[in-house]
Amino acid sequence: MTTIIAEINGNLASAFGLLGAAIGVGMIGTKAAEAVGRNPGAATKILVQAIIGMALAEGLGILALFLAK
């Protein structure tokens, strides 16, 4: 019985970690699109920073997936 509870806790922790990463990536994409809409001349600089931010958020999500199991 305790192994089932431990497995459920690990799965929930993984799910919340990945949910946080997905929300973070969505927020970065939204703000990058808003920034490009306001200043189209800075699109390349915004794109580079948005990609770096998304990669870091995804990395933390994957880290949460493996550490929670």
C-alpha cells in the first residue's frame, strides 16, 4: 500500500513540475510576441532571449520529471 502512495506522490510531483514548465514557456512566448508587436526592430534580440528562457524552463521541467520519480 505504501508503494502505491509513494508512486502517486512521485507522479503528482512530476506532473506539477512539468505543468510549471509548460506555463513558463507559454508566458515567455506570450511576452515575446507582445514585445515584438511593440518593437518589431528588436525581433531578433527578443527571439534569442525568448529561446534561451524557454530552454531553461523546459530544462527545469525535465529535471523535475526525473528527480520526482
